[in-house]
Amino acid sequence: MSLVKSHSVGHGDMFYIKHNSDNFTIIDSFLDDDNKERILNELIKESEGKGIIRFISTHPDEDHICGLKYIDDKMKLLNFYCAKNDATKDEESIDFNRYCELRDSSKAFYLEEGCSRKWMNQDGNDVNGVHRGSSGINILWPNTNNKFYKEALQVAKEGGSPNNISVIIKYSLQGGVTILWMGDLETDFMENIKDDLSLPKVNILFAPHHGRDSGKVPKKLLEEMNPDVIIIGEAPEEHLNNYTGYNTIWQNDAEDILFDCVGSKVHIYASNNSYKASFLDDEKKNDYKYYLGTLNL
């Protein structure tokens, strides 16, 4: 069993994975004065007893790194994963400064297509000879030789948007769920790289750029992934794409979303008890609040 949670944080992204191994992964951050203590306490509680705690930054936009300094100060991050980059900003926040410190430190591990690391996607023994399983995380993008990606790196280096240096993260359980994150990749960029990108069948897709029209996944890539469920993130509704023809869960309405991944089933819960997802099977689960239904894979 593993737990994946998508926090409702307003117009930003924040996730964690409580793995069915000795791993705990935080993906992106968006904390403010209203939620930071509550979410941090949850991160500490859920990661208790895990030997490896990693933070993965999809890209250094403020709505994906807000609160990073707070998390690092409180949790003392030892494993920081990001794309290798030289992003700059005209106005540097305390969280961007902490991002740069971590990015350029010995704690950093640079993500690219097909990269490998204990215990991200390799089993292995620790320094005491204790065996630890992998987290089931693989990186599908970036291809650092791709010309469009190189251009995106240059834009970020010159202080422009870092959206298109976002990494694509796949989390999968053997015999179980496959979940994909795409950061804030933009539609035009995805159109440019689609022939240099190979994506698997996906059960749950977190729509890039919070589900905005500006991050609508091109048809070719959607057909490759054929997602069972697309999670539409938090953004002003007029900017969101409804991904017609696909099952969707809208975080604006569902609020916090929890995925309880057990074998070939994903039991899905939402903190808004009035939200409904009729495409899910009703297996009468009540392990968490509030049960939406089950995705049978």
C-alpha cells in the first residue's frame, strides 16, 4: 500500500507520496501563513520512520516552491532533486534563494530522462548493510540534448519563465497504479518535443500547468497515456481546460485529494464531502475522509 496526496493550496501545487518502502517523497511546495503549520505537521507525521525523505522540485516557479525555506528549516532536507539549471529571477524571494542554495549544493541530484539513483528507482543496501526498496519513481523528461529544452534552460537563465524546464515524473507500483506529474509544461513546448518524448499508459495524470488551457496536453501525448483519470488543478476556472472525453477530478471543488493505492485498486478520497465522481466504483471504503470511490485498474 502507498498513499499519494494532492494538497489543496490555492493556485499552486503540492504533493507527497508515502511509499510502500522506506521512502517518503515531497513534490513541489505551496505554503502560506494559513496552511503551512498544518501541512508541515502532516509531512512530519506521515514521513515518520522513513529512512529516505526527498524533495522533488518540478521547476522553480513561485507557485511550486513557496514555503520551501520553511520546509527545509523544519525538516532539514538532505535529498533535493531538480533539473540542472541556472534559473534566475529579477526579484528573488526567500524561497527562490533557498531553491538556488539547495540546487547548487551537495544535497542536489539532477534529474533527466532515464536517470537512476538509490533509492529512487534502485533497491540496495544502506551504509549499515540494511536493505531498502526503491520508491518506484522514474524520470521521463528532460532529454538534456533536446534543442527546445536547451532553449527553455536559456530562457530561465535570463530570468524568464521556468515552466518549460519542468521535469516529468512517473510513479508506479508493481502490478498497480501509474501516476504522472508534468509540472507546468506549456502546450506549445509539448508540441515541439512530442516526437522526442515517450510516455506510458497512465492511470492518473496531474494535468500540467494546473489544468490550464495554456498547458493542455497535445492529442498525440494524451492518446499515448490514455489516462483513466485526469486531475485538474487549482486555477481560476475560466483558464481551465475540461479535457472533454476523459474522466476528471477538479481540485478546485474536491479540495485535498488522497489516493490509497492497494494492489490493482486506487481508493480515492476528497476533503470536500459533497464532491462526487460517478465514474468511480463504490466499494464502501471508509479508511479516510471522505470516500469518492475506487479506480479499478
